[in-house]
Amino acid sequence: MIDYEFLRVVWWLLLGVLLIAFAIMDGFDLGAVALLPFVGKTDLERRVVINTVGPVWEGNQVWFILGGGAIFAAWPYVYAISFSGFYLAMFLVLVTFIIRPVAFKYRSKLEDSRWRHTWDWIMCIAGITTSILLGVAVGNVLQGVPFHFDSDLRVFYTGSFFGLLNPFALLCGLVSLCMLLMHGGFYLSIKASGQVAERAVKLARFFAWLLIVLFALGGVWVSLGDIGYQMTSVVSMVGPSNPMHKQVIALSGAWLNNYALHPWMRLMPVLGFLGAAAAWFLSKKQAKKTAFISSAISLAGVVGTAGVSMFPFLLPSSSNPSESLTVWDASSSQLTLQIMFICAVIFVPMIVAYTTWVFRVLRGPVTQASIEADSKDMY
């Protein structure tokens, strides 16, 4: 049987990989539809934008499902608390996920400008709302979530939906929004054509610099604000999961400790900053594909920064810090993690290979001429 400590770390890493993959893959279509009314000035131009993401958005959602499934199976305490505590916020995210494909399907059913204009703004608002709420969720996790256990390990969440919308969480929401708008803009610079691509890349450059500024502001807030947790007792890395067997204190700036203990973790925020700056510079040099790759690297750096800053915490408790959930005391059993690991080794490469094949088949830009030539079958 594979070592328990190793499995816990591997599943922490795999969860991070899945969340980064979701941010990169679903991020560009969220960003693209959020930019829809601003890069497409005519009905035909907006159809170009929609058809750049229409054929691939469903496949991109796989990473969201895999991430949720990994949390459910590998970190059941985290799943139970986050999905119940953030219920209303997640329900709103689910609504925006549902509205988007409905808008894809129904927008072109009527040749009426008001009908299509309404659906265009619905898609835009859905993309913006989802992008912000995902960042707000991360911001609340960094601050700590108000939950506690009783003696029978029953969990009690004491927060509210509007409590999630605090200043730091909203800043994280803006970081998420700028990140995905940047990524979506650079994607459209490759997949769209003409004026749509030109407008998209200009907006992407603007949001790249805004991301750098807001990401830096978030780092300053974390270092100087009352944000962070630190364990003050030794926790068994191989024992059974029980979040009650440790001591934790809330400590301002504690999320920066890992960068001194593990210098390699500094790579994550560096990638967040340099990826966005490189994407801006490369787009100026007309290296559109490389700019998009740099944008993806920036997303990986921003998401990875949250993960490595908190390690080994997964979900801190602001109500009772000692009942926070960590990598060492919130996982499933050793056998469960081992079976999941074997499944991941088999199926994740298959998903990556299939996704690569799909994007290869669909390579090339979407043009207005192609929309007009196949108007009935295109979105």
C-alpha cells in the first residue's frame, strides 16, 4: 500500500492541478463571454465571439467536475463545509453556468435585435458574476470560514451569504475577474479575427496590468492585514483524520511563512506577475499564441499562490482556529486515496489527450465569412 503521507501530499497537489486546469480551460471561455458586448459591436461580430467558445465550453467544464469530485472523495470534510456554507454563492454560480449554454442555444433562434442583445448581456453578466464569485470564495478561504465541530464531529457553519462579500474577498473577486478577462481577451486574439481580435487584445492588455496591480495589492493586504493561521502543535502526518487533535492560532502575516521555509514556493507569485507582464509584452510583438500561453502561466501562478501560501491548511476556521482543516487531518482513508490515485493516473492523461485532440481539430480562427457561409448551423 502507498504511504499515507505521500498520498495526502499527492492529492493536495492533484487538487491544485485540477483547480489550475479549470481556471485556465474554463477561464478563457468565461472571459470571452464576459467581453462579448465590448469586443463585438455588430451581431455578426458577436456570433464570432460565441462560436470561438461554443464548441469547447462543455469539455472545459470537465475540470470543474473533476475538481469538485476530488474534493468530495479526497477531502470529505472540506466538501461538506464549503458546499454547505457557501451554498447560496455556489447556487448562484450554478445558475450562471446553466444560463450560459441556454443563451448559446436560444440567442439565434429569433432574428430580432432586442432578443439577441438581451441574451448577449445575459452571457456577459453570467461570465462576470461567475468570475467574481470564484475569487470571492478563495478570499474567504484565505481569511478563514466561520465553522466549528461538536464532540461528535458534526459541523456547524455560522456565516451568511452577505458575510462572504467582505472587502478582502471582493478584492480577490476583482483579481479573479481581471485574470479571466485577460485570459479570455488573449484567447479571442487567436480564435477571433478582424476588429473583434483587435479589440480583444487591447482589453486583454489593460486587464493584464490591472491584474498585476490588484494581485500586488492583495499580497500587501495579506502581509499587513489580520489574515493568516499557524499551527502551534505537531500533527501526525500519517494518523487518522481528526481535525480536533491540534492547536492553531490566527496570526497576521502567517500566510507568508511558507515562502521562508520553502523558497521554491516563491515561484508561484513570481509566475503570477511575470506571466501577465509577458503576455502584455508578447502581444505587443504580435506573438499571440505565446501571449496566450503566458496568460495561462499567470493564472497558474495566481491560483497556485493561494494554495502554497496556505499549506498545509485547506480550510481554516475563523470561529475556532484549532478546528481548521489541513492536509494531514481532513483526508479520506489511505485505501480511498490509493484507489483514487490509481484512477487519476489512468484517466487524467486520457482526458488531457482527448482535450488536446479536440483543440487540434478545432484549430484556426473563426471568421465572419465562415459564420455567413454556415449561418444555420453556427451559434
